[in-house]
Amino acid sequence: MHTYSILFLFLIFGTSIKLHAQTNQGKRSANLNLENIRIADSLLSIGEKQQNAGKFSDAMMLFQKSFKIYLKSGNQKGIGNSYNKIAITYYYQGDYLKALSFYTKCKETYEKIDYKKGVSSALNNMGAVYYYLGNYPKALEFYNQAIKIQKKIGDKKIIAATTQNIGGIYIDIKDYSNAMIYSKKANAFYRELKDSAGISHNLNGAGKIYMMQKHYARAYEYFSQALAIAEKIKDEQKKIEVLYNLGELFNFQDDFTKSLSYYNHCLKSSQKINSLQYTSISEVAIGTILNKDGKSNLAIKKCKTGLKIAENLGALSVKKEACKCLYEAYKSSGKTTLALEYYEKSNAYNDSLQSEETSNKILNMEFQKALLMDSIAYVTKEHKIQLKHKEEVQKKEKQRNIIIISLGFLLLIAIALWNRLNYVRKSREALKIEKDRSEKLLLNILPEDIAEELKEKGFVDARDFNLVSILFTDFKSFTQTAEKMSPQDLVEEINVCFKAFDLISEKYNIEKIKTIGDSYMAAGGIPNPNKDSLKNIVSAGLEMQEFMIQRKIQNSVINKPAFEMRLGIHAGPIVAGIVGVKKFQYDVWGDTVNTASRVESNGMEGKVNISESLYNLIKDEKCFLFQYRGHIYAKGKGEIKMYFVERNNFYIDKNTFLVDKIHN
């Protein structure tokens, strides 16, 4: 089961009003305005209590009322405070885009009045949103901006919150020693400030670090303290965070009875305050344990609920765990087709997570590099302070002491620089390896020209092509054949076929577009038009059918089920480009694609079926023989003339003959 880091959001409250000497009428107006602001302050305070109790709709109503009063009175600080509270309410309910929008408005409002403390807290909270969305570089960018302001104004409460959040990044990249260092720094601030909510949050984070290091007794001690404080101050959000971690703790120890109890408690509390994030992960966690206990039907219900919420939130790791749970549950209940569907989805989400893990490794190296530079800067600063002290206390030994300290400093710098250069060299080597892997992965997903355009511009322009050939394949009676095979055998058989198709596509220089279930789609003449693309795609289709026929013969020898395949090809104009912002996919659109699909569905197993338009373009190719099929009705297209195409075994390519003759 995946674990989740907890973020600390900082709430700003309080306004300051300055009144100047005015007329009696002006005084009455000022007093009325002051009274309105006091009402707005009170609404914010009550709303914050409702928010902590998980009554988000009531809290939102109070925050919006206070905002209207502040807006009418022109109180910018109050407006910024209202934006901040509204943003936090959206964050707790899992609406991260709205939360980010209101944090941005909050920051801009505080900047107008140069309220540095408010700007710093808004930057911290924006970093927290990006942190949950998995964008660590962006999160660090906002945290660093917040820390620069905090160092100037010395606000320990915001420094503690940001320090705790940076420690959370170390937890996610599994650097637990540094995570504990930041946790202890934050704890010192919270203890000094006597901040109960901060202490509870800090204890929960420290407990998670101990849990990940398998110090279970210590973790339970910290979680219990955190829960007691959260219940005492009636902070429902902190309470559900600790309850989920307690469920994780006993799950790690295979004590499923206690684990299930804490997960259920967390779920009820999450539903009570409408925390979609924790409702989702609790449902999946409960479903996973129920499946282990043989209650597969209940497990399916729970995991489907969790998956639906995770899809709305865009939580990738939760979707992966939910699909994994559904795969195991459907497999246990004997529903192999549904099991296969969720097995494939789980693998797809896992691929995306592995890409994120690669990014996190690169981020970790950059983060360590930044810390090294900070350490050198700190040593330099301390050295200057020592020099000044020596000058004042020991003037007579000033020159000797300066020389000794300077030599020591130079030696320290030399060692630090050598270590840094060595570290940078290793980092560059590691980055190069990761870059090469990323390049290879990108080229495996997109055509080379398209990949280069994407890297250069960050996006790819859609292009029109006047003549492109589209190939579709589909396995006949897939469902009936699949029911005779285990999920593992089914996936293996599909993989063998599609790997062979990939090699054939590469051989004939045609572009694989995608696979959809048991269907394979490829295109000829994109992204770079090729005069031989029509001939090549037909040759590729014939070779694919030959492979499937041979595969069936091989499987029949060992009494193993095998697929028969239909294959259709059509040519015409299309539009090609990239869709999506994650898991880029090069795709094609147009009526040509739809017609190609209809040509495939009206084909016969073992045959290559082509449309009349493609036939007219390649009918003079001597290497092919054609069989006219007449007018065939195609759904949505009416009647289309179609042809079967075969190899002309009596045709000898002159170039091939010459090469063979030279070798002989």
C-alpha cells in the first residue's frame, strides 16, 4: 500500500486599522466602517472553527460573507485573508485547481499592500498544492521564495510550516535521515511557539518517518501523541491524517484487524468532513484488506468507489492502487476478462509513476547539490564572524590569527570545492544516464521528428496529410478465446503478437499509432511522406497475417489456444498530432481512419482486405495479386468496393535478384 505525505497549510488572520482625525460625519462613517470590519473579522474566526471541524460548506459561506464586507470597505488585508481561507477550504475538499487560483489572488492582494508575512504564507501554501500534485520542482520553487521572505521578517510560524513541508519532500524521495533533520527543526519552532496544531502535524510526520524505517513501536508512540492533540483541539483534518497513518502502520505489520479498524474510522471521519482525498485512499485500503480476507465482492465495491474519486482528483498513485485491488479481486472471483482490464490499467499507471520516480531521482540530486552550496555559504558566513571577533579581542595577534584562519578557510574551501566538483561530475554522469533513458522512452512513444519538435517547442503543431495509409487489425472471437486462457497466458499471447507487429512495422518503415485492447493500428507515410509507403504497408499487412497463421500452427502443436485475425487497409487524407498533457500520444484523425476501421471489420481472417481507393493507387505493383470482392456494405459508409490482396510469388524483384547473384 502506498503512503501519503502530509502538508502544512498556513492560515493568516488579523487586520490592522488606522484612523486619522476627521469631521463628526467622517468619524461616524469611520466608526461604521470599523464596526463592519470587526463583523468580518468575527465571521472569519467562526468560519475557521467550522473549517477545522470539517464543516466546509458552512465555513465557505462565512468566508464569502466576510469577503464581501472587506471588499465593500476596501480593506485589502481582509480581502487577502478571505482568499486564503477560501483556498484552504477548496484544498481540504480536493479541488486543487480552485485552491491554487485563490492562493494566487491572495498573494497578489497582499503584494499590493506590501504585507510580506501574508505573501510568504501564500507562497508556502501554493508550494503545498504543487507538492500534492507531484510537481516537486515547482513546490520547491515556491518554498524557496517563501523562505527568502521569512528570513527577512523572521516569522517563525511560517518558517516552521515551510521547513516541515520541505521535510515532506525528503520523505517522498526516501531520504529519511534528511527528512528527520527537517522534522526536528520544525518541531523546535512549534514547541517554542506552543503551536498545538503544528506539534500534532509534526508528530504525525515524524511517526511516518519511523514507520518507513520499520521502527513500528516508535511510530505508534508518535502517531498516538499526534492523534491525542488533534482530538483535544478538535482538528478533524489532522485527525483523519493520523488515523490513516495508523491504519498503514498495522497494515505493514500484517495486523489486518487493527488496520481495518483505523481505516474504517478514517473513512467515516473523511466522509463527515467531505475530504475526498482521504475518502478515496481509505476506500482502496479497506478494499485491499477485504480481498485478502476472501471477501472479493465487497472489495470490488470499495475499490471501485475509491477509483472513481481518484479519477476526479487526478491522483495517479491512488488510481494505480485501486486498479491493482480490482485486478486481484476480479481474479479471486474468477472474472478473468475484467481482471485483465484492470491489470492493464494498473500497469499503465505504474509506467507513469516510474517516470515520476525518475524525475524525483534527478530532483534529489539537484536538491543535494543546492544543500552543498548552502553549506559552503554558511561556512563562509561563520568565518567572517570569527575574523571580526578575533580583530576586536586579540589585536596584537591579529595578523597571525588571520593567516591561520585564512589558511584553514582556504583548505576548507579547497576540500569543499573538490567534493563539490566530484559530486557534480557524478551527478552529471547520473543525469546523462537518466537523460538517455528518458530520450529512449520518448522515442519509443513518439516518432523521432515529433519528439524533437516537442522537446524544442514544448508542443507539437497538428499537420494535414493529403495521402496516408491506415492499417487496422482485430482478433476474431477474442472474448471466447480469452476465456480459455489465464490472464497471464492471455497477456503473454497478445504481447507476442504485438511485439512481432512492432518489428514488422519497423522493417517496412511504417508508424505504429496505438493498441486498443486486441486491436493494432499503424500508419504509412507519416510523419514524413514516403513514395513507397503504400506498397510497404500492404507488405507489412501480409507479413502480419503470415505470422498469425504460423503462430496458430505452433500453438496447435502444443494444444494451446491461438487467435485468428482480420486486417484492413485504407488510404486518404488525415490530420495528425499529439493529444493530452501526460503520457503523450501521437494520433491521427479523419474520415480515412473511420473507413479503414470499416474495411478491417468487413475483412476475413487470414486475409488482407483493402479499399478501392488504395487498390487504384497500387494496382500496377507487380509484387501483388488482387481479388475483387464487389460492393460490400460498411456501417455508416454505405457500399464500398473492396479487394483481397496477396503476394505474387512469381514476381522477382530485380534488385533482390542482382544482390543474390553477386553473393553467389
